[in-house]
Amino acid sequence: MTKNEKDQHHHHDEQADDHKMDHSEHFGHSYHEDQVEEGIHNDSNPSKIHDDHAHHNHSSHDHSGHEHHHHGNFKEIFLKSLPLGIVILLLSPMMDVRLPFQFTFPYSDIVVAVLATILLIYGGKPFYQGAIAEFKEKAPGMMALISLGLSVSYLYSIYAVLARYVTGEHVMEFFFEFASLLLIMLLGHWIEMKAVGDAGDAQQSLAELMPKDAHVVVEDDAIETRPVADLKVGDLVRIQAGENVPADGIIERGDSRINEALLTGESKPVVKGVGDKVIGGSTNGEGVLYLEVQETGDRSFISQVQTLIKQAQAQPSRAENLAQKVAGWLFYIAIAAAVIAFVVWLYISDIQTAILFTVTTLVIACPHALGLAIPLVIARSTSLGASRGLLVKDREALELANKADVMILDKTGTLTTGEFKVLSMETLDGQHNEAEIAALMAGIEGGSSHPIAQSIVHYAEKQGIQPVRFDSIDVVSGAGVEGNANGRKYELISQKAFGKDVAVDIPKGATVSILIEDGKPIGTVALGDELKETSKTLIQALKHNGIQPIMATGDNETAAQGVAEELGIEYRANQSPQDKYELVGSLKNKGQTVIMVGDGVNDAPSLAIADVGIAVGAGTQVAIDSADVILTQSDPGDIESFIELANKTTSKMNQNLVWGAGYNFIAIPIAAGVLAFIGITLAPAAGAVLMSVSTVIVAVNAMTLKLKN
């Protein structure tokens, strides 16, 4: 490709030239040092964060059984525990009431005791591990409550079996309650784990943007292939057309267009020449570049983004996790009620009566319904979301989105298509119509592979317009292109090169070119990144829900202002990954709950630190891995559906918590005998029935969750 051919469409890239930001300044060494001083280190094992947190920033306060990396695979544990549990349910009465499907045989209670012991050791392990973690943090909750119920029902049942054979005394056993509690809890955790899935590894996806090898120029311009990890500052590397840039550096020879959209958010390929800085991980266009390496390792752009993501992942969640709180309250209430029941009944009756009331109180506290209340809603919610193109990876995202104050949206690929299109085409004289102008422009641009030139050609094709055949086409360096057709001379040059204003309405932020015939302007074309059809509706919906929309984009001021004014929202232009990260952080520091929507590497740190990160599915894997929610159809209108889903899911969760925990709050004191003085007690069989009814209610209520058609 000749130098003139490379210059052919510099007039199209003036807007992109405005955005030649020095990204290394945004990610300088001092920033990295500050992070190290604060204890944010570049761990040599990127997956460590993922394993430790289950998913970015939401696990540090979540001990309700969602730390699947620590507590094992609930599907496997459930399926292996199920046969043992079923046998126990068939052989054991429910609180001394034998059900029609149950049977016994000599020493069947011994068999049940052995099976229950195996089931406790294997199936109960993740709950006891979770309870230990909760007690270490001095915050007993769901795991502690489940472990309490399992322990009491198992130990008392073993005592009942021993008493039967040693003293001949009949003591009520709770093996049925033990087995049903364990199976229901394993099932609930499996349902939730299956619904939300596991997070991707943003660190790994980010690393994959960098090529493994670099072509290093050595003596006599010979090329030596080296691993990118071995590059040093000062090395000269050659980058072929279409290759990813191996390191941050300055161009020594050559010029090309560099696609930085995935990294910086700049929607146009940016013209780069000698002396310009290039970011590692960006993609070279048609030209061959020779780059002097300036930054490697921790100081590179990609590494700094990784560091920001790690910092975001280390932040605690701000989700309240109401189910965990309710379970914590129940734990303390159950313990207090049991202790009071034991002391009171020991005083007014005997030790056997006191123990029976105490054990019944603790068994009644077993959170059967509560354990299913949230997982069933999550399963229903994620299923509904998936049918609308919404993949929810973190259930806390639903809770947080329900109380969001601000939504920060990327521009390119999120609110706009990310593809350049003809926004308008106008005629400037009375002798040519729009179709003729389009035919001339498509003809003079037909030989170029530049994205904007191709958009003009595609526009003509879509309109069914045949391009004019040009006899010759030449480049006007830095201005545009000229050619001859039908005995006339035509020029298609930038508005800046034309040097005069034109009397047409130009969309804000558009790139404008003028078509000139024999020295006289005859038409204009405005090209730009087009708004997605649902973007305006989304903004209206956000405002209606009390959520303030702010656009944050890597694009330059002019392009950003045009889109923001069309949507009627605030905006921030020229935003680097650190800028977006700090914007989200500053809003959170003010106590606001923040949703971030983006699709590129430059969005990944802010997606991770935001209370809720929403990745546009057509974007980079890095963004997808850093987010809580993925829009598989890349449609901003789906964000509106997500907000509705979050509102209705949270409402159903709260309803189910009332049904699930309400039973316990009422049944525990009655089981403890607080109303015995007026003749009201809760028989074990009645408690079991109420427990079952409560479980059925939360299941049916979860299934009634629906979205608008």
C-alpha cells in the first residue's frame, strides 16, 4: 500500500485524531505504586481472585451457601445423598406420625441411624463448613441455622434409638426431619448455583488480547520471534497488518489505522504515524508498523486494567442479603427460645419434658421453607431473564439493581451501534437530487477499504443506487479524494479542507464531507456512529424509575456531546478505563448505588467495581467476565427488562421470606410452650404440617413471577 493510498481518507479521521490520548499517562507508574502500598498486588495467579470470590465483589459478605468454590458441588452432593435420604424418609415417622407410604421391619431404626450418620458426614459437610466460616466472622446465619437443625435432630434421634434398646423407653425421633432438611437444603443450593452459574475469568480473557509472540527487529533489520513476556523497553518490534500490538510503545516507522475500540472505547480506527503512541492489545490496520517498546509488565496499559479489576474484585458487596439476615435472627431466636424453654420446663415439670420441648423448638426452627424461598425465586427469575436475552450471573445484582440511583452507560456498542453509517445526505444545488449525489460519492469512494468510505458504498447499495464509474481517482493528501467522471472533475473532501460552512443541518458529532463538481459544492454527507433504536426508550424508562443516566465514553468531546444531547443525558468524554473506574468509585463513595453498562476492555474495571455490572453481549469477553449480567442480544432495551426483572424478583424474594420465616417466627415460641399456660401447645405433628404448607406456599409463589409481554 502506497503512502498516498494510506493518506486517502485522512479527512475522515480528523475526529478520531482529536482522541489521540496518552493512555500511559492515565496509567502511570505512580498509580501502580499507590495500589501496591494499599496492598493491591499483581498476583502471579490471576485465577486466585476468581476462586476466592466466586464472582468479583459480591462474595465477601455472602455466607448463605453461595460460596460454591469453598463448599463443594451441591449437585453432586445432592444426587449422592438422595438415595440415602429417600430410604430414611421411607423408614422413619414424621414427628411420631407414620405416613401411608412408610414401613418398618425389625431393627429398621438401626439401619436408619447408620444411614443418617453417613448422610450427616457426607451431605452435611458443606453446611458445617459454612457455619464455621460464619462463626469465625461472628455472623451466624443460614449455614449456622441449618447446621443447628441437623445437629439437634440427628443427635436426639440417635439418643431415641439408644433409649429404645437400652431402657425400652419410647422417645420420639426426628430422622425424617433430619433427612428432609438436608435434602431440601442441598436441592435449594443446587437450584441457585445452577441458576446463576459461575463467573468467567476476566483476568484470563484480558491476557488473551495480547499476542504470545512479538517480531523483534535485530541487526540488519532481521526479525527474531520472541515471547511477549521477554520484551524489554527499547526493543523495536514489527507489527504486520491485522496483528495485535504486543506492547505499549511509540511508532518509529510506518503509519496505519489502529483499532482501539475494545481498549479505549474510541469507535473509529485511529490514524497513527511516526511519533504516535500505541496501546498493547489494540489491532493494527492495513499498514506495517515498527514500534519502539515503552512499557512492559506492570506498567503496560493491559496490566493496569488488570490491576484495576483486581482492586474492584477485592471490594465488598453492598447488597444487604436479607435472607442471610433473617436466618441470623432465626438462629438467635431459636437458641434463646430453646434455652428459655429448657429452664422453664425443667422448673415446672421434669428433665424429660424440658428436653422434649427444647428439641422440638430447635427442630421446628429448621428453615425448610426459608431454604427454598430464595433459590426458587432465583431459578424462576433467571429462566425468565434468559428468555429475554438476560443472563444473570450474580443474584445480588437483582437486589442491588432494585435500589439503583445511577446508571453509567458506555456509548460505542452500547447506546450506539459501533458501526459507521450515513446519517444524512444533502444536495446543495438545484441541479442534482440526493440519488445522484449518492451515486457520485459511492463511485469516487468505491476503491477504498476505509470503514467510512465503505459505509457510503453500502448506503448506495441499500438504496439501490448504481455508483457512477470514474475514469480516474487520485488522493488529495490530508484532505480527501478527487476524480474525473463524465468529463467533469469531482472532489470529496473534509469540511475542514473545504474551509467554509455549508447551509445544511448536520447531526451533532458527525463527520462531514463535501462533494465538489468543477469547483462548486453540490452535496454533503454526514457520517457517524448511529444510536440504537431502543436507546431513547431506555433513557426514558431509567428516568421514570428514578435512575439517573450518565454516558461515559472514550470518544472525543464532539462525538460524545452529540449523542448526549440527542438523548438528553449527562456525559463524560475522553474517558480512560481509570477515569470510568474513578467515576463509579466517586458515586459509590457518595452513597449511591451504581449500575455500569459497557462492552469493552476499557469498561471492565468499572463493570467490576460497580454495584451491578451489565455487559453488552457483543462486546469483549473481558467485559462479559467482569459483569454480573449479560445482554446476549446487545440491545439496550433489554436493560429496561432487567430493571423490571430486578424489581419483581426482589418483591418475590421479600414475599417468600415473609412466608418462609414467618412460620418460624410464630412456630418457635409456641413450640417452646409460651402459650402452654392457656392450654395452647404446638404438637409435633401439627408443626410438621405447618412446615410443609409453608414450603409449598413459597414454591407456588415463586412460580407466579412474570414479566410484561
